[in-house]
Amino acid sequence: AARIADDEAFAKKFAQLFLDMGGIYPKLAQVLSMRPDLIKNQRVLLRLRCVQEECARLPFAEAEALVRSECAEFREGRCQLRDWPKYIHAGSVAQVAPFVREGNLTASVSSTA
């Protein structure tokens, strides 16, 4: 019982590291969760699988500001983001968001964050 509790505590802390680092690290946790040849502890693998769902969510206003700061087409008004669900999930495998290019709805922008 003590061993199980220790394994669970370690797994939780290990998974939390990926969340705390943010950026690409939750995706790395997802990849590692599918590699039992690298990580032998089943509790760690299970916790790493959950990291994607536990990522911090980015409010639309912050995402819009980030896109404007990094992309001239959005900054110059040639493209604009359309409303999508209240928050973008930072760790989505295939995030898709509609945007408008010079007055016409463009199908989508995809990323593999």
C-alpha cells in the first residue's frame, strides 16, 4: 500500500512538471504517455495521459493579442479571428479556429500545439 501511494505521489508530481513548464511540454507528456518502453511505471503513464486535458486555458482576448503581436496579417487587419468557444485549449492536438481574410470567411487555421 505504501508503494502504491509513493508511486501515485511521484506520478502526480512528475505530470505536474509538464503542466508547470507549459508550452510544448504538455505535448511531450502526451507523447511519453504512449511510450511504455521508456516509462515503465503505469501510474506515471496514466498521469501523463491526463496532462493535455489539464492544460491552462487561454482566454480569447489573450489569444487574439498574441496572434496580433506575432502575425502582420492580423495586426494590419487583413485577417481577424472569429469567435470560437470561450477558451482555446492550450494542448489541443488539432486546434482549429475560423478567421476572416479581407472580408471572407476562411475555412480554418490549424495547428498541432
